Amino acid sequence: MTIDLHPNIDENLVQILEEVADPEIPVLTVMDMGVIREAVARDGVVYIKLTPTYSGCPAMDVISDDLTAAFKKHGMEARVELVLAPAWTTDWMSEAGKRKMEAYGIAPPLEETADKDALLGNARIVKCTNCGSTNTRLLSQFGSTACKALFQCDDCQEPFDYFKCLK
Amino acid sequence: MKNQDLYIYILGIADNSLILGQRLGELCGHGPSLETDIALTNIALDLFGQTRSYYRYAASLAGEGKTEDDVAMLRIERDYRNVLLVEQPNTHFGHVIARQYLFDVFHFQLMTALVDSNDETLAAVAAKGIKEVGYHKRFSGDWLKRLGDGTGESHEKMQEAIDHFWPYIAELFDTTESDERMIESGVGVDVATFRESYYSEVTDQLKEATLTVPENPYSKKGGKQGVHSEHMGYILTELQYMQRTYPNLTW
Ligand SMILES: [Zn+2]
């Protein structure tokens, strides 16, 4: 089985897709998250393939409804299908998305090796979203949701979420 | 049903996640600290997410308009295929960690092998799930070490928990007749191929946690054949309560 890692998204649809926010991190759009794997218009119907970040992500049903509603607002019918393969990775998040995430107060994912070092407590490299210090440590491998870990800054003492690398 | 073996094979994997997730869910609001409470319920959520994908697939094989909820909620006890390990009670935090750790190591190796299944759906669920299970294993492995190599009391409780669950491991590596036919057709995973690496990984980590590897040759099994321990009925009573009380309830 060959898997195409590049999403097949019709450029004309991008603007509407960007109106749909991630319900858990509302500053990010579904495009920023990289969860749209396909969006094509055929015979007046928009066919969308959506992939979950985590298997149990409760946001998927909401996103699916929001997508349908967004296209309806523009007079289009959208049909959303949930696809599992290829499995979502944090690499699909856009750079702009990662910056917005940081400004929102969630430290964006580091690359795989650095992520492991940070989560195992081998290196203090996750940047505090409050003061920018990297003098931070892991409090818990699971934060407010399964995709995040909880960190604390030892300079400003502020706790914050870190979006774990998923590869 | 046209593919009974595949249906039962899927349940054998999915039911472990459902019942363990249900056990972890009982800890919601009762974890020893806020962080562990949230971690354990997040793990439960991952397991439920994976299980939904399996049950959706199983429901499509069952036909007759069955849905994932029917498969998850409306079977009788004898039709659940989970191993006895995952239905054992939470008792104390040491038990929660021991049960989780012994399952996570197995689960990770199973997912690793299932990625190569020639069934595209199972391979996709595994490829997705394996990333999550890696985090589960790190969580339970860390706590195993922290408690084993912690205070006198935590060490004693952790050892008692490992001794308690040790007899349940053997069932993870049992294969049913359906399993064997699925292995033959390239859909199923032959668990015997990673039995040794399972025991060596667990042994190494127990030693690192200053715990003694049990030598108990006795084993407890039956769940895979639908013969469960006395705890299972209570779990299902709670799990199925809404559907049994208000049949066809949706929300
Ligand atoms: Zn800080």
C-alpha cells in the first residue's frame, strides 16, 4: 500500500477551511493543525477527508459538524469522512500554527529527539510560554488533554501545557 | 456472519482496551493526585478512541445494521474476549500501575506487529494507536520505577502488586482457534513471536525498579474464551446500565 503524505486540497476551498477553528485551541484553524487530508469539489459537493490527532480526540465530531456548517454558510454541501491512514503527526502542523499556539500559551512540539529529552527530563529545552525561559521541567506526561504534557517554569514558576511531538 | 474469525479476532484486541479503559475511568476524580488522575483518564480516552475504530470495523462485519455502540454495549459477558488482567480491580495505586505496565508493554509490541497486518483497517488503527501506547508505556514504566525504587512502603506495595498480577500475564500469549486462522491468513499477529522479548523487557525494568521478578509458575486465564472472573459482571453492569435501562438511547 502506498500512502500519499501530501494532502490533496483544492486551493479554492482553502479560504473556507481556514474559517474552521480547532475547538480545543481556538486560535488555530483546521489547516494549521494539518487534520484536513483532502478537500475536493465534485458535482457541487465538497468531499473532505479529516484525520484525528489522537484516536480518542473528542474534537473530531465537533470539527466535522463545523466543517459542514462553514460550507453551508457559503452555499455548499460538504461531506466529511474520517480517515485513519496515514496517521497524523505533529509535523503536519503549520509553522504559523506553531507560532500562534505559543502565543496562546501552549508550547509547540519540539522535533522528535528533543521532545524525548524534554519528556524524560534529560534536558531543559521547552520554552516557557510566559517568560521565555527554558529553565522548565515536566510535571506530568499528560496535561489538560492527551496530546499535551504539563510543564512548569522554574524562573517565573508558571505552569503551562506543552504539545507533545507525535511521530 | 461471513467473517466470524475476523470479528472475534477484532474483539480480542478491542475488548482489552474497552475494559481497561472502563477500569481507568473509575479513577476519574479519585486519582492519588490531580496530575495522575488526569493522566489515567487521558489514557482511558486514548483506549476508548482506539476501541471505537475497532468496534466500527467489527460492526460493519456483523451487518444487520449493527453499530459500534451495539458491539461495545450490548453483548453478554460470555461474548467479551478481554483477558482477565484488564478486568481486575484498582485496589490501590500500585495495582493500577502494575496492571497498566504489564498490559502496556504487551500492547505496544502487539501494535508494532499489527502495523504489518495485511488487513488495511487493522494496520491503520495500529499505526495510529502505537504512538499513543508509547506514551502510556512511558507513564506506567516511570511510576513502576518511582514506586519500586521509592520508599520502603511504596516498594513493598509495588512488589505485592507485581506478584499479584504476574499469573495473569500468560493469558496475553495464548492463542485461540480464531487467532490461529487469522495468523495463518496474514491478518492476525502471532503473539508467540514477541513473548520472549516481552519477558526480557519486563524483567529488565523490574530489576531497574529494584523489584524481584516473580517465579510463580501458576497462571490465571479464561477471559479470551469468554470465561471471566467475578469482577466482570460488575463492570458490565455499570458499563451497560444506560443501554439496558433505556434501550436504544442515543445522545
Ligand atoms: Zn517562565
